[in-house]
Amino acid sequence: MKETGTATATPTSSGLDRTIACGLDYLASQQAADGAWRGDYGGPMFLLPMYVAACHIGGRSIEPRTRARMIAYLSATQDANGSFGLHAESSDCLFTTVLCYVAFRLLGLPADDERVARARAFIHANGTALACASWGKFTLALLNLYEYDGLQPVLPELWLLPASLPFHPSRLWCHCRQVYLPMAHLYGTRAQMPADELTHALRREIYDRPYESICFAEHRDTIAPGDVYALTSGVLRVVNSFMGLYERAHLRALRKRALVRLFDHIDFEDRATQFIRIGPVNAVFNTLVHFFQSPQSDATARSFAALEGYLCDGHDGTKMNGYNSTALWDTAFAAQAMLDTSLWAAHRETLQRTHAFIINNQVLEDLPEYKRYYRHPCRGGWPFSDRAHGWPITDCTAEGLTAALMLEDAGLPALPEDRIFDAVKLLLGWQNRDGGWATYERQRGGRWLELLNPAHVFGDIMVDHSYPECTAASLHSLALWRRRLAVGSDRKISDRLERKVGAAISRGERFLRRSQRADGSWEGSWGVCFTYGTWFGVRGLRAAGAESSDPALRRACEFLYDQQNADGGWGESGASCRERRYLASASHAVNTAWALLTLVTAGQARDPRCERAARFLVGSQLDNGDWPRQSLSGVFNKTALINYENYRRYFPIWALARFASAAV
């Protein structure tokens, strides 16, 4: 094994080719039979405990080996002081420590186990379970370990308000909307498992006083400092007070009507996603809605079965992934990386399987009655994972279309013209008024809604606003389509669509220029962080037609050069996302690949500093063609780092290939 970060001689053309060839061989070996790449997408430490809680509430046993591997994962991520972090590389979060403590016990560890005892000591030293963030308290209430009068109300009746109101739930970011939808149903029915012997034991363990003596209503706003990222605003305090008054005097008939409305929306989400749901948190809560309403129903059985699709047995144990898979996202990037090398023809069979997966996982139809359920059109899009998931995303659609068009250029069958048009038109329909692209939908609510963020531990969860990454990916894909315009297509349709695409690209370019920081960087929201965002920013501007002499590109390059480490690489701490400023760390293959891709894209390939970056990537490759597992490189909502197992497998290849072709 080569030592990470070791300097070697200047990479020659043959040396680069060997590194790329070895990397391609390893990347191809990781492809699944269906043509996709899937990876460990774990990291957030609240997910697995929620799964374990759901199984316990629902009376579902966890197979012994899986149970042991879950304990192994929790043990591997526990800090020396007994705490757990919001994600696997952090610590001192009471919210996750309480949930992981309960998970330890539900998985069978005794109260006197050393790991359990250390976690309990941290919990008692930091305010007990009374001080954990709202999602933790809500999960404890379902387990009969916390009382509902200690929760801020999650009113089902909000869904009965006119959708035209600026604070109607339909205005929220879809992940937030789909999480608080089942939470409102569970809150409205006061869903709670019966207390048993373990319940009473846990009540004694996670509090410092008898459970029956606690006035939970006094602790609605009690929260440990380590759990706070988004402070409770004055506006939210007023709203919570008003909802509390309403809750004490709500009409039963209106509550019943609201619960019927909620269940209808929950049922739609289940059917639209084949019970996968948009993500793991609403998957757990939707499952429990079905269980509490009808424990023996087919929907309950399908719900629990689908939850297992989120489990991942990784190098450090069994965890719950942040999505049902990374398949489309990883596969689209792997395809682009392979096709940008000079050696792709040697992997034609791999690319044929890749092509089949991408073609087969485009969404072909809009959902019936999608407007009634506050869904955006989805025909022509690609989800993050696969078609069955059913929630297309802007950047996934853009990268899926880009990969399909590049595979066509490589001689593989073209995506049918009507499906290309569907993808392009969907991308156009997603563009926001500010010229940027959000994630799943156009922005529906004002940024002021972030003042109502009730989760404490995350930022920017209320509104689906424009992001540089989503915007740049969309611009790149639309520009690629505009250059391609298929021979034999309906020119009347194509010309009209081309004019719309041209206008959209111009508006998107203006958004990217406005969102560039004064230091030349772009802040990433889905990767760590400024190296990620800056790659997308430069990629998007180049796709829109910016020349290498453009001042925006020059500022971006200078920003990156200023952050380059002595060994030629770049390393960015995950804390950059939380603090919203570049924080350096030891050189990281993925951060370095993003930086090198940015610089080469901006026309800097002949700069000696790019050669140093290439040397770092060559020198840090492992003998098997992989790159070392390093710190987590993904993030969501500012605070929760998440793993992208395959980023280290295709981004270094891509960066070296682009460098090799541009530096000659």
C-alpha cells in the first residue's frame, strides 16, 4: 500500500495512465450486476436508533447477526466521553446520545455495559433526556419514554388551512413536509407503545428523578447547548404559544377531519414511492402511522419490509443509510468520469451496463393527481437512487441526462428523443425566479419560513431554495443538450425549446455570479464544502460560456491556490459546513480531486500547482486502484456529515483524466 499523501516524481503521461487504468479497473469491479454503483451512505447518528425504535414498537425482531453489527456500529462511533455526535465524526450531541443509548438497550446491552454506562453518564451530565432536541423527544414519546405534553404541538389541522397561505405546509421543503406529515398524525393520535419492563428501566436510566414526578410541559423549550444550531426565534416562540393554546381547546371533529387528510397524503407518499418514501425519517414515521392504525395490515408489513432497504452493512458495522441508495447519483458520475478518460473503450461492457441502468431509471410518467398532493411534475427526471423511489431531483436529473448524452457520444444507443425533451422541459420547469435551481421543487415559500425551524439541530430545512450545485449541474446539462440537438428531431419543437434553454442558461449564469463569495469561492450545501461548491460554480459558468480569462474564474482559482497544502493536496474540514468558512485539514483525495477538476476546467492545467495536485492523487492511490477511506465528504442542512463511499473511486480518476488531457 502506498502511503497517503507521499510526494512522488512528477507524474509522467505513462504514470498517469497507469494510475487511471488501475483506478478504472477497481471502479469497474465495484459495479453491481444491474449496472449501478451503490455505496455506504451512512453518517447521521439519529437514523439507526429510529429504525431500532420502530422495530421495538412494532414487535419486529432484528436478526442476531444484524443486531450484533448494529451494536458494533454504535460502539465504533461512540466518543471516549460516552457521547455520540449528530454524525459519525462528531460528538457531544445529547439528542443522538439519548437515542443511541436507548438503541443500545433495545438491542440487548445491559445497563451496566461499559458503553451504556458511559453514555448514561454523559446524558446525566448534560441535562438528561429532558434537554434533547425535538426529534429526540418525539421519538422517546413514541417509545413511552417522554410525555406528549412536553412536546411543542405538531398540529394536524395545519393541513386543513388554505394552501394559498404563505405558511401552509405545502410551502415547505419536501423533506421537511414529508417528515412533519406523519409526525402530525402521530401527535394527533398520541401514538405510544404500552409500557413494559424495559420501558420502566429506561425511564429510570435516562432521567435523574422519578418519571412520575417530572412535569414534562415545563421542558418543551429545554435543550442542551450542544444540540442547538438553529436558535428558536421569537417568531417561533409566539407560534408555539398560539398552537399550545389551540391544542388545549381543539375541536375533536376538526382533529378527526385533519387526521383523515393526513393519512390520505401519507398513503399517497407510500404508493408513489412503493413504500420506500422520500427518506429514512419519514419512512420510519410513516411505518409507525400504519402500525398504530392497523398493526396487521398489508401496509404495515410492506412498510417494515421497505425499511430494511435502508440498512447498510459497512466496514464499521450495520447502519441506516440516508437514502434507499445512491445508485443514480453514483452511476451518473462514474459514467462521466470513465468517459472523460482515454481508456474508456477498454470498459465498454461496464459502460453498457451503466447505460442500461441510467436509461431504465428515468421517470416516465407524472403521478396521478400530483397537484392535489403538492407534488411537482416528475416525468423525465431521475431520482437520487432509482425510478422506484419516485422523487426526481434537479441535479440528479441533470447528471443523469449528461451521462446519457455522453454515453450516446460513445456509441451507445441514444435516449429516445421524447424522453430527452421531457428531461429538458422538466429542468426548465424547475428553475426558480432568481435564476437558480433548488432540489426537488421550485421554491414555494419565503426564506422567512426558516424562522419557524423547529428541529434545532439543522439549518435551512424549511424552504427549498436555489443552490449553486443544483444550478451548475442543470446549466451543464442544458448546455450539453443545446450543443447536441438530435438530427431528425422536430425542429419546430427543438428551436422553440432551444430558445427557452438559452434564456434559462443566461438566468442561471447570473445566479451563479451573484452567489460567488468575495473570496472567489462558492459555498457547497451537499458536499464539504467550498472545494465542492467551487467546482460546481466554475463548471456551471464554463458551461454557460465563460472564458478562462473571466474574472470570476480567476478569483475561484486564486481561492483554491490559497488553500493548497504543502503536499499538493487540499483538505477541508467538515466543520466548514457548520461554520460557513473554509477550515483546512490534512489533504483529502476527494477535496483534492474537486479542486483539480475546478482548476483544469478553468484552464489552469499547465500551472505547476495543478501538477502538484495530480502528483498527490497519484501518490495516494492504493495498490488495488482505490483511494484511502478518509473523512466524510458529504453533508446536508449545514450540520450532518454523510458518507459517499464512491466519491473517492471516481472523482480522482476524473480529475487526473481531465488534467492529463489538458496538460499536454
